[in-house]
Amino acid sequence: MPISELPKQLRNMYQGYAKFLLGDLVSNTPSVILVPAPDPRHSGHKVRKSLNPKWYLGLYNNAPYCKRQRVLDALTRIANGNDKRFRSRPFRYDATVRDLITAFFTEGLEDYGIPPSNHVREFFGLSPLEETLEQPYTEQRPPAHQDIDDWPF
């Protein structure tokens, strides 16, 4: 369902999370670097390491059709509240990214130290958890994204 159909508080949470993910993806360029191999097999052995965020790599690895620009466009539409319901072109990515954000809210985003939200879990009929984010980002912002001034939480 598009975020326009969610209650206002949840809609604001989704838009804020989309802005966070958008900033994360934009600030991490799509490049690969060489790093020393963890288990070197010869002198000077190196392996490739992607500089993309882990959440994007997971999305990319699970969806072979995943295109970075389309994910950026979907995040922008969600952040602006203009996402669409359809699971077909050109809005297929909106649904995929919404599902990703829902998973982050219901399961947390461990790489960033962000626990799940009981408020979102309850809205989707899931049982509450003990360690959650009860008041999402009211006092703090993710440390890597201090430049997001219009954080809606």
C-alpha cells in the first residue's frame, strides 16, 4: 500500500526512513575497492569490496533486476509521499522499497544500531518486542547523516 494510505504518524516515519536511506545510498558511491584478502593465498592477494550500503547490497543480490537509479527514484517518491500502489513499471520499485522499509521497521536495521518499532509492528499485527525504538528519532539522528535537517521524527 502506498504510504499515503497509512496513518499520518506512520507516513511521516516512512518518509523519514526513505530520506535516511536515500542519503545513505547517495553518500556511498557505487564503487568497488581492493582490500587485503582475509585468507591470502599468495603475496599481495586482494579481494574486491563494494562501498554500497549493506541494505542496498542485500536488495541488489535478492532482486536481479535491481537498478540503483530506480531505487533512488523510488526512495525519492516515498520521501515526497508520491509513491504508487502498483507492482508494475514504473512503480515496481516503490513497492519493493516500501517492503524493505517495512522490514527495517519491524525487524530493525542492525548495521546502524536502529531497533525495530513496536508502533509499526502493532499496526501490521505483529507482537511487540522488548528492545525497540518507541519514539523514533525524536532526540537523535543516525550519526552518519547529521546533514538531514528536515528529519520528521
